[in-house]
Amino acid sequence: MIIDLPEKRYYSIGEVAKAFDVNTSLIRFWEKEFEVLKPKKNAKGNRKFTPEDVKNLQLIYHLVKERGFTLEGAKIHLKEEKKKTLDNFEIIAKLESVKNQLIKLKEQL
């Protein structure tokens, strides 16, 4: 899944939820369930997600929504093989981006 977010230091929960096409409640639920999600909160208590948080959310989304892991299975997978999974996920994301660019070029010809 390719996330279309502008480059910023922090993203609101609304921006993140819209980018993933999910409800904000799901993002809050995943924050409680997964230790890797630790968004900062401002004085009002609003969550501010860093680009690192967005990467972790992408990985969680991939495991749960695209690969069909249960929440417990995704937690175990993240703990045991986080580095390997993250590397593979980044490679897949780059390849999907290249594929989309090639498809656009093909359509222009």
C-alpha cells in the first residue's frame, strides 16, 4: 500500500486515518495494542504521528489487513522478525512505486 502524505514532521490522527482509509478509532486501537506505536501528544492531548510512526502503521496495516494476520500473530511477528519484515516491506513498497511509474509511462505511450 502506498501512502500519500506530504513530508512533515508530524501528522494528525485524521491525516493518518485518511491516508490509510480507516477510522481514527482503529488507529487509536492499534496504538493501545502495539508497543511500537508511540505517537507524541500535545498539550491538548492530540496525537501527533512522526514519519517513523507512519512506517510502523504501514507495517501493521500490511500484516493485519493485507496478509490477514491476527492481532496476536502480528504482535509476535513484529517482536521476533521486525528488522527482517521491515526490510522486506520497504523493498516491496519501492518495487510497487517503480511498477506504478512504469504503468504510467506505458499509458503515456
